[in-house]
Amino acid sequence: MIETTTGKKRILSLDVFRGLTIAAMILVNTAGDGKYVYAPLQHSKWNGCTPTDLVFPFFLFIVGVSIVYALESKKADFDNHKNIISGALRRMLILIGLGLFIALFYRFDFQHLRFPGVLQRIGIVYFLCTLIYLKTRQRTRDWLAGIILVLYYVVLTYVPVPDGKAPNLDPESNLAAWVDRAIFTTDHIYAHTKLWDPEGLLSTIPAIVTTLFGIRIGEFLKRTDISANKICGNLALTGVVGIILGLLVGLIFPINKQLWTSSYVLYAAGLCTVGLTAAYWLIDVKGYKKYTWVFVVFGANAISAYVVSEIVPGMLNWISVHHEGTKIGGMKLIYDSVFKPYFSPYNASLLFAIWFVLLIWVLMYILYRKKIFIKV
């Protein structure tokens, strides 16, 4: 999606970190049987945070870091800002279009087409953060991030819901859920809830801050006035502070991925910073690069890998057969024939997900070997 280079030098750890994130995203999305999933591979039912809840903010954080590496050298050329912004707008529209295409691929029904989605949020956040990065300094971005997080807390906890309910953080009656129903209607939000959307409109605003944190870390990574070891030390400390702040804020504004609460933003950004710093220190500072290409296969074509992982199950399910007296699609046939009979339910479900990650990896490896890098 975004080149992560400085001159001719590629920041390998960022590609690896992005690749790991995409692999995790595919893994948690394709369990063999949704009834049998190990707890860390499930989203929190509401408040709280599992490893699965961290996958999306990790990706948005990486988008922020990548924006710095892609645009820092171009930012000073004000005459070129128009072209950069138009390119970012084009990418946003493509990502939104891809998200809607995936929804229609599985159910060609405009009357019940889900408008929000993962790719839609990535596109909107990427565009807005590109615009913010071009037109502001880091101090301004810090103030903006802080203001957004405070205002989001105030809005969700003090502003009454227009349908007469008092301010609350309950799944179906909070203000963010009301906004989704009011703007998109229940026909165009997440089908499994019908009353709120995990990628809803209001919760996209604090998601912007997740990417702004990535921009801040990217700016610090590019510093040339201090040593790489000092950069790693400062970033590790920043990450730990973010985690602690997230936990403390969580005492009054619970960590919640569905609402993308301010505490969740801080907590996830802290963990992202620690994770990326560890990868940067090991790979780019210490030079441990031997097997990094395995993850770069995903990282180099991250959006393509995600889109393919969303489409392939539908394509496999075009193949339907009668199995044990029931007509089933290709995905379930593979699960029932190859994994379910030989492993415990939880392990069968996990191994199926791992197999699917490897399948997408092979498809991306073909692109990687041919040096085909699809930039949305």
C-alpha cells in the first residue's frame, strides 16, 4: 500500500511487522469451526482486550509509520501536496470500493449492503492522516490526538443518546451505536449485530489517533541525531508508558475494541510501539534477517493478501458437494475431511486456520518471487 523506504534503504522490520499482522488477521478470521476457538484467537465479547483485538490497531499503527517513510521527503514540496492528496484520495476510494466489493461478493444485495468495514476504515483513516501529516507539525498532531481522545470520552460518557437513553457504554444503546443506526440504518451495518457496527462511523474518529501514534513513532524512528540504540530505548519506554496510560484510563473508560475507546487507543498503541521497537532492534539494528523474507511475503503485498483471504473462501465454497447427508461448500468439506476427524475440536479449528494462512502465503509468494507488488 505504502512504500517504506528512505532513499534506497528499506525498513525491513516494518515489512516484517506488517506481514506478521496480516498473517494474524487472516488466522483469526478463518477458524475451521467458530464454536471451537481458543480464547486468545477470539475478540472480547465487549470490554477487555485479547490478542485478536490488537490486530486491527496494529495495522492502522503501521499505516501511520509508513506514511512518514513514504512522504517525509516530499512534505517540504508544497507544490506537490495537491498530487499527494489526490493520490491519497484515490487510494481511499479504492479501499472503500474493495470493502464494498467483498461484501457484495458474498451477498449481491444492495438493499442490505454493509457500508462500514475494515478496508473502508483503513481507507478513511489513511486519507485523513495523510492530510493531517502534510499540513501539520508533530506538536499540532499531538494536541489533536489528545483532544480527540478526551472529547471522545466526554461524548460517549456524558452526551445523552437522542432516543431518550442516558449516556451509557452498553452494546446496543450507546451513542456510537445510535449514530450507526441513524446514518446507515440497520440494513447497512454489521449483520451479526444489526444494532451497531464494530467499524462504525463515530468509532472511526479515535481510530485516526491510532494512526497518528504511528506517525509519531515513524518520525522518531527516522531521527539521525541520536544512535539507533537510544532510539530503541526511548521508543520502548514510550510504549510502556502508553500501555500504563491505557490501563489507567481504562479504569474510567473501559478498554473496548468495538467502541475503539480512548483507553484502547493508548493501550494498543503502547503494545504496537513495543512490538515494532523489538522488531526494529532485532532486524535493522542487530541484523537478524535470515528468515525475515517469510513474513515480508505478506508485508510486501499486505492489502492484496487481506483481500485474497476474504475472497478465496467464497471461491472454494462455489464447490459444493453432498457430505454425510448434507450439502456443504469447499471450505467446510476440507475442514470436515482433513482436520475434524483427526484432531480435537479446538486443535482442528486452529490447524485449519493455519492451513488457510499458508494457502494465502503461497499465493502471495508467487507474486513475491515475480517481484509483483500491488500498491493500492
